Amino acid sequence: MAPNQRDGDCVNGKLNAKELFTRCVNEIIAKLIVAQREGRDVNLNRLKCEISSKYGIKTQPKLVDIIGAVPPQFKEVLLPKLKAKPVRTASGIVIVAVMCKPHRCPHINFTGNICVYCPGGPDSDFEYSTQSYTGYEPTSMRAIRARYNPYLQAVGRISQLKQLGHSIDKVEFIVMGGTFMSLPDDYRDYFIRNLHDALSGHRSCNVREAVAYGEHSRIKCIGITIETRPDYCVPRHLDDMLSYGCTRLEIGVQSTYEDVARDTNRGHTVKAVCECFHMSKDTGYKVVIHMMPNLPNVDIERDIEQFIELFENPEFRPDGLKIYPTLVIRGTGLYELWSTNKYQSYPPQVLVDLVAQILSLVPPWTRVYRVQRDIPMPLVTSGVEYGNLREHAMARMKQLGVKCRDVRTREVGIQEIHEKVRPYQVELVRRDYTANGGWETFLSYEDIDQDILIGMLRLRKCSNKVHRAELKGAVSIVRELHVYGTAVPVASRDPTKFQHQGFGQLLMEEAERIALQEHLSTKISVISGVGTRHYYRKLGYELDGPYMSKMLIDRSPPIDCFKMSRRGGFGGATAATGVRAIANVLGISRQEVSQYTHEQIKNEPLPLYPPLAKDPLPLEDSKELAFMTDAKLEFLHRFRESPFYQRRTGKRDVRRYTDKYRLMDKEPFEPHWTRLPSEINWRAKSGTSGRRPSAKRARMDENQLLERLGQREAKGLDKDKEGDEEGAHGKAEDDDDEENATTRPRPLNEDEEEANYSDEDYLMEGANDYVDTYFDDGEGNDDETNALEEEGTY
């Protein structure tokens, strides 16, 4: 872009501003080419400043201008040095964030309001923003500029990254802007269809056609990530996301405490979170969660305790994590608590120490995607005061002598940029753990001495609760395969990079061996992005519904052979042949194969081999036994001293609310109805068959009735009470008469109260005045809201 000078103006009486700007850019490129040939490093900012001063240009050339002017024959050598923000593609892919249209949070219909800390949405102070966002984040501003059109958002962002010098051959979309799966089906299909069309250049009629063309696109969609909630991860939603080409879920959990989820108005329970994790991983998704430290009613101890449980409890153990410390933003319920001194944020240094402790707890198979929301600091009333909170936390960990061993910190591309180191000796590392009812295996190629990660694979032996027909039976699934390092274009190879060097194929071969010999699986499946299906076809995989699958044994599953051989008769010889073939493949005897059935195969790692000796004293005095005993004891000592050894603890010092609720689930629910407020005390509707009959009273004779009426008139009772008294003596009472239903001469007992309780009173009791006044059931007459919903783009 030329400086703010007119083209016709002359500089020094010879060249105008545009010509001077062109000469300045050309000279910068020439000096870069010379420095590259001589093997020298150049400070680009200083070089731009010197040459701009030489030509008298007030505005220095931007990086986009320099990249656009590089000759084609030098792009391959100069673009890596001119690339802006190299971290964007340091993991081997390009992340493109897009936002769906603004919509109201789905749980407002049954909780009455949004979460107390949520700043955005159509009803917030930030009018044109999506849920959970303010509209001033970079992604939000790009979405607003494109009027939330998914095609324009994707094309614009990819073009921008290409101008900045990044390779755009491998793209992963992140669908943000609230709970995407709560939107109507037709809008979701329109949104996903346009994302695939933005890469392929084809205008599709439906999602299926867009996915088919996306497989052959030059720009590959290696995956789609969708933000959602635990209550929108049921099998129906999981199946829909599979048809979109989604491979990763970002689930908003925020806290593992029941009381915090209730007080912050989350609208779901911790049990729903665990069930969501189980179903998602059994379907093959990678599970990334959002956590918020410093929520109301949570102190430092409880924050650390919940992250310890998050990583150690097999009911959680996510694959990825985003840490969003709580921010106080105007217009939220939390802002009202903060303004009345009912909530207080952590001091800045305390928050840095807390994040440092959290990062030190992260296991090596978990990736910390982000620390801190991308909300501009001027909009934050209280909370995080640092824009680079992760850097402060990492510096604090360095002072304490503690390392963060999450996946992102150890990636080879990140290490090259930040630490300027490269791996020297790479070897295969295996880690096994149980999570969400399944056996997880984390395979990786690492430089153990320098703690650098080259590539990794997540393999899972699913539980028996799989709902997908493709994964039922003896099936193992690869949930993620990723080789890190600077992105390398498809069908090309760079010896200085780590992608396309065969690490992915080696990881897949080891996964197939584990699935066959240890999981005893007959088929292995991969949850593959739309653009990576051709890669798995080269490895022998075929399309199996939304998955890529490969048969490990070309015969019937072992369970069928066992059943036929036990029944006898039909297929007896075939069953014996099948068992013999399986035994030959596995390298074990037929008797060992026959003892396995699908019910006997456990979804957990196999026992340690050789088994650990309980008695350290050998029975015989021999060198071999002594050596084996010493080896076992040394292994046992190292295993117990490792940071991942989970010791059984006794009673916790901190009372966990989850423990309390687990105990309550085992007890019968016997509420004390008399202690509950009358507003929430359940009463049956009138006219129902289950209502108890009202108590009958003895009739008065005529003289007693006249005497009672005289006493009433003497006391000055009005006519309405006389009607009630006559109805109490057995006369037919009109239920539709409101006057008779509002006043009573005396307190009624329980039976009479049920008898006079009408259907209209029952309906009025269930009304929520707060919802009517705050939300107006979504049918408000606000002109701006109606204009937003009637946009032609949607």
C-alpha cells in the first residue's frame, strides 16, 4: 500500500511517491536475497527503517507489500523469513475461525436467564454480537464485516493468511458464536455447506454434495471444530456433526462443581458432562473443554482441586483444554455482583501463580489450546490485567523450576520458534490410560532428551455403549493423527520440515498392531477430515459411513466362530478353521484364543509384563531369578515415583460437592413436603383422576341453618361469605365463579384446598414473571432484533 501521498506529487523534483515506494520495496527485497545467499540473518524492521529514510518515505512498507513483490523464483526461500506470525502455521495446519449468526442461548428457556458471566448475545449491551462474545474480538469483527456470511468469512480469512505468507493447503475450521447445534437444521446445513464450498470453489446444493467435492479440493479441509454444550452432545447431534465432517468438539464445562454450575446458571449438571465425554469419545471425537477459574463461590484451593480431578478422574480426562479466567464485563450478572462487593477477582499475581500451577498439572497427552479470552482489555472491568497471561505463567514456572509438558508446549514447530532448538534423536513413546469407559493409547514420536514432540496418535478401544453401527463389536478407532512442524503443502516434501517424512504412516502401523494384538479387534476405524480421506486410502482404508476403516483380519469376527462352534452342527468346521487362522495371526495357541469372548475382553490396558512380584524374595537362589527380581523392583520404584502414578488417597481435606451428590444418588429421595415453601409445593390439578376426594360433612337441618345465618348477619358478614358458607354445607358450588374462589370464611384443610384448586390456578402457579419481563419469550417487538432476524443473509 502506498503512503498517504498523492501520485502526482514530485519528490526531489524527480520521482513521485508511488515510484519511490516501489523502489524502496525492491531494494528491501534485493538486500534480503543477498543476505540469504551469504547465509546472514537480517533484522527486517531495521532494514525497512533504513531504506525508508533513504527514500524519504514517512510510512514504512508493510509486510504484505514486501511479500507481494517477491519474485516467484525466490518465494520458496524468502517467504519463511517474511512470514507474519509464524505461530499461526507452526502446528502444521491453518486455523480459520468463523462465527454463526447471533442467537439466544438455548438454556434460557428452562433456566430463565443466561450464564452470569456471559457478555454477548442479541439481548446484551453488545447488540450485534454472538453469544459469549462482545463483537470487538478480531474474529467477531471479521464476521460482522461479512454480515455473518460463512462463505465470505472463510474466503476472506484464507486470502488474508495467504497474503501474510502462510501455506493454506491444510485448513481447519472452528465454528464459534454460541451453541451451533441449537440452531435450526436448515441453517446449519447452509453454514457448513458454504464452508466446504469456500475451499472447493463449487456451489453445492446440500452438505453431502459439498463434502463430496471437498474430498478433491486443492485446499484440504482436515477437520471442523464445533463449539457446543454438554446437553447438545446427544447421539442425534453427534451423528449430525459427523455428516458435516466434524472431528473435534469444544464443550463448555467451566467448572466441575455442582454448586458452581447451579449458581452460575449453566443449565446442566456435572453428570451430563461425564456422559457427554463418554459418548463423544466413543464416537471418535477429540474432546476439548473450556474451564473458567475464579468463578463465584470458588477460591484458590477449590480451583486447584477441580483441575486435579479433571486430569486424574477417568470420568473427565479431556484431550484438550482452554483456560478462560473469569472476566467481569458490564451488562452481565457478574458485574452486578462485583459492583455490590459480592464478588472479587483474584489479584494479578495470584492469577498468574494459579495458571502456572494449572499448567504444571497438565499431563503430556493433553493440549492447552488457549489461555485467556481474546476480549479487548478496555472492555474488562475486573479480572485479567495481562494480555499475555500464558507468557507470565510460563515465566513464573521457569522461576519455580517447573516445566509445562502439554502437547502445544512440546511441539517441534513451537520449540523452533520460541527456543530455537530442533530434535536430534527421535523415538517412539507409548502412554496408556483409561478414560470415559475406554482404553486410551497415546503414541508419539519424541526427542526424549530435549522433550520435543514430532507427531502423535490417539487410539481408543471403545466401550460397550457405542451407538454407531460402524464401531460396534471388536473395533478400535484412531481419534487423532497429527504430525507437527511448519505446514508443508500437499504433494510436496521439504527435508528441513517434519511433515511428509513418514512419521504418520509409522504411527498408523503401530496403532494397527496394538488394535490387532492387544485390543483383539478385527477392524480399525479413523475419524477423518474430509480432505484427508485420500491419505488413508493410500494406507488401505475405505470409506465406512463417515469413517475410514480397514479390516485387520479377513475372516468373521472371533465371537461368531465361538458361538457356532459351541452350538455345533452348521459351520463347525468353518468355526475351527477361523479360530486356527486367528491363532496363527496372533501367534498364540487355539486354547488361548478360545478363552476370549467379547464379554471377556476388557476395555483397559493389559496387565504389566512381566508381572510385578508381590514378594521381593526369590524362592530359589539363582542369578536369573535375582536379576528378574531386581528388574521388577526397579521398575516398580520408577513407576511409583513417576508423576503420573495415581496413589489412592484417604479422606480428602477439602469437601467435594461431587462426593456429596454421589452419596445422595444412592439414597432414596424422601423430601419433607411441609418444609418446602408454598410456592413450590406440588399440588395436583383439579379434575384429575389421581386427586383424593374431598371430605364429606354432615348436613344441618333447617332450624340450625337459620340460627347460623342469624349469627352471621349479626356480625355484619357480607353476602359473598354467605355464599361460601352455603357451599360448605353441600350446595353445588360453581368452579368458574371467581368471587366465590377468592375469599373463604375460615382456613381450609388439605382436602378442601385440593377441592377448590382449579386448573386456572395451576397454570398461573407455573408462570415465571422473570422470564416474561426479561426475555418476553423471544417474541419482543424490538425493531433492531426483528431486523437482525430478517436478514437475507441468514
